[in-house]
Amino acid sequence: MSARAPAVAFHDLEPELSDFRRAVWAGLARPQKELPPKFFYDDHGSALFERICALPEYYLTRVELAILECHGAEIVALAGPRPTLAEFGVGSARKIGTLLASFERPSAYIALDIAKRPLLRACHEVATAWPALEVIAVCADYSRPLALPKPKAADGGRRLGAFFGSSIGNFTPLEAVRFLRNLRTTLGPGAALLVGVDLKKDPSVLKAAYDDAQGVTAAFNLNLLARINRELDGDFELARFRHRARYNAAQGRVEMHLECLADHEVCISGHRFAFAAGETIHTENSYKYRSAEFQDMAASAGLLPARLFTDPNGLFSLHVLEVP
């Protein structure tokens, strides 16, 4: 007799396919063509990103995990007894697992992600590892305001939100402030928020992290076009595009682009778009900050900086912010 699968409460608020279509049409109609990076994460894109996280050039995941392992006890003390953990953007749940291992008895774990199947896989792994923990999966576009589901536990403590991976860097600074305000509202008064922030550093280190020697990041970037083909009846020829990553020093960000290699047209759900050789589709930004810069942004969003943890080499930072 097989073991019973761990219980995970599931709330399905997955965006409609029409949302994806509208975003693609609007982005490709702009003078600088662009596609929102949140659409990277279908099943195949999520699997490719997990491969990126294990690459030697991609220091971000490795260093952030080390910070969590080193400072877990301090984060537990800040969170207080029986916290409800809410993670925005889950991936493989390795980071929240590292944090959960530091808590004696958390109240519940609420996981939010836009990619349904990877979200459910991660939540089942957490529920298997911590069978006494209430696990709630929410498939949603968490970049928009939403209400968190209420856990069953009546003795739950404060909410502790987590936004790992330097995903805050995917937003422009103004968008990041707006997003942090949304998280402040979602978590509610008295909550705390952990935010992973990549720090400014030698551009050669950044370039390698976003353009690895094995070409995994290139495959991840190009998969966005393949997803459009699969889900939106597109006819992109992936061989006509190549991955480009560059550091924009003036903006303090790494940019990922898909460069067109030849003049041609592409049809997506009945709409045609012209591409010129050398033209790019801007698919992602990854802003890098000094710690003081990010804390100023957090303050603009109504959050109070409480603690700052970094690695010995100054590559990455983890900020603890308080909701008044």
C-alpha cells in the first residue's frame, strides 16, 4: 500500500491565457520590444532556472543559501513564536526549507507562485519534510495586490514574508517600491519581510552569471519564445534569435535580450510583428543595489529596515524589513 500524499491546500488564481496574450502583443508592439520576465516560468522554464541556480557562475543562489544557514537563528528570533511564513515566488523551495529548519514550530507555510505545477511540486516536498506543518499553495500573479488565505491554526504568530533570489531586481526602482507597498498591504501590520538583494560588483562577475559557458541561461531566455509558440500559436524560429546579456552601468542593471539575426515576420495568435536584423526583445532586467540604496527604497514603500545580513565577500544581501 502506497503512502498517502502529504496534504496541501490549493488556491488556484492562475492568470488566464488571455493575460499572457495581451502582454505579449503589447510588449512586441513597443518601439523597444519587450516581454515580461514573469512569463519565463512555465514547466520547462522553471526546470531550466533550477539548472541555472546550480551553475558555478551563478553565485546568487549559493550565497543567499549560505546567508540563511548562517543567520537562521537570528531571523527566527526576529520572527517570534509560531510565525506564518509566506513566500512570494517559490522555485524549488530550497531556501524556505533552509529557513524552516531553523524554526521550532512554525504555524503555517503559504507559497505563492505563477507557475502551477512547479509550485505544487515544491509544496508537496515541504509538506513531506514537515508533515505537521500546514502548507497552502496559491497559484497567482503575486505582483498584484491579493489577500493571503487564512491558516487553520488559531495560535499563529506574526506573518513573515520572504522574497528571495534577488527577484526584486526584475522591477525598475519605481516598480520595486510599488511592489513592496503591495507586499506591505498583503502581509499586514506587524509583519516582517525578508528580501534578497544582489549587490553591485565587478561587471565581469555579473556578465558571467547571466551568460554562462554551458548556455543554460541562453536556453532559458529562448524558451520564452518557445512558450509563445506552444501556448499562443506563435511561429518564432528560435534559430533566428540569440541570447544577449549586458551590464548597463548607467542604470545599474544587467539586461537580458533576445537579438534578431535576420529580417523576418512572426505571427502570434493572428497578429503579425516585423523584426529587423540586430533588433532585440528586452526580456529581463536585474538591478543591482548598494544596501543603503535598497533601504531607501524600502522606506519609500513604508517599510522599516530592521536587520541586514551579507556574505563575507559582499556579493549578496538579505534585508529584514518591518511593517509598522
